[in-house]
Amino acid sequence: MRVVTVIAMLLVGGAATLEAQHHFQFEVGGFAAYTRFDRAFELDNQIGGGGRIGFWITDWLGIEGDGLYQRPHSKYGGANFPVWFASGSIVLNFGSEKSFYILGGYSAGRERKAWLLDVLSHDFRERAFERGIRTNPAFAGAYEFREDADIAALFAGFLDGLPDGGLIMCHPGFVDADLQRLDPLTTLREREYAFLASERFPGLLAAHGVKLA
């Protein structure tokens, strides 16, 4: 699977030739980008933007960092997937035509689990469609299981942009000793249950014009 990004960059301050670069100089820039996602991801190609900042520690040693943010849309509908690309580099300046870069990078999607499940279910959806079997057009409900997770805010995000027939995965339950021994997901199950059993949940559904099937 491939993700190809084309970047057009514009420096907006501090840019200079290699001969003129000096220590303690900053370089700041912004750029637009177009990303073509592999078909396996089932994501629309996306235009995005980002920024870059560099700092020369000495006349010959500099550091740079840049980041790109996009929200590609699933071809099956549902909420957009926030995606970040970030990289850092060390720049060694040896003269007007001799520079050396050491690069490193990181890319991530806030809903990586949902994205992975969407990719893994691709063949199943195609086979179901060929046999006239209806499947859910979109999926939501994956999140990072952090103790400080805002359950109400998460469910509001799950409902945003979810099409008719969409599916939300949830994990409500009660915690006992057996569950604590077998599954690291414990207190969040009780918090999800408390939210789903509260008056806030039907109010959230009504605010989004959603009815449970």
C-alpha cells in the first residue's frame, strides 16, 4: 500500500543561500500538498497544507521540522480521518553545493484502528455486495483507550458525518475480577455504560437527528 504526497513549499522568512546562512538564523515556511492514497485505503485523494521551521545552530549545523495535516474522506462515507505527517532533519552545510541531510519522520491517523478495520474488511464488503448482502456503509467507534477519554465528546464525533445505516462500535460493561484478569479495557467500559444509560445519550442522538436501528 502506498501513499504519495506532492508538496509545493514557500519560504516566508529567513531564507538564504547556503553561503549566506549564519548561526542563530531561523527559516519559516508553509506549503500546500496533494496526497494520492492507495486504493486499499478506500480514501479520497486529498489537498492539505502544513508548515516548516528551521534553525541554524552554527554556520554549518542546522535542524528542521515540518508537519502536514489532512482530513481525507472515506469513499464509503462517514467521518473524515484526520491524518498527520511529520518529519525532522539535521542539516550539515559544507558549502554552496554540498549539504547533507539526516531525516526522520512519523505519520499517524487519529482513528488508526478504524482505518485498519476498514482496510481489512474491504474484500468482505465486495463479496457481500456481489451476493446482494447489505453491509453498513460506514464504521465509527474506535478510539485510544485513555483513562481521561471524554466519552460524550467521542460519541459526538462518531455521529458527525455518519450516513444512514452507519455502525458505531461501543464497549459498555461491568468490571469484575475476571474481566480485569483477561482484558485491559476495564473502567472505560463502565464509563461508556454510564453514558449510554444516561439522559445525555438520547439528547445527543436527537441533536444529530439519529435514531437507533
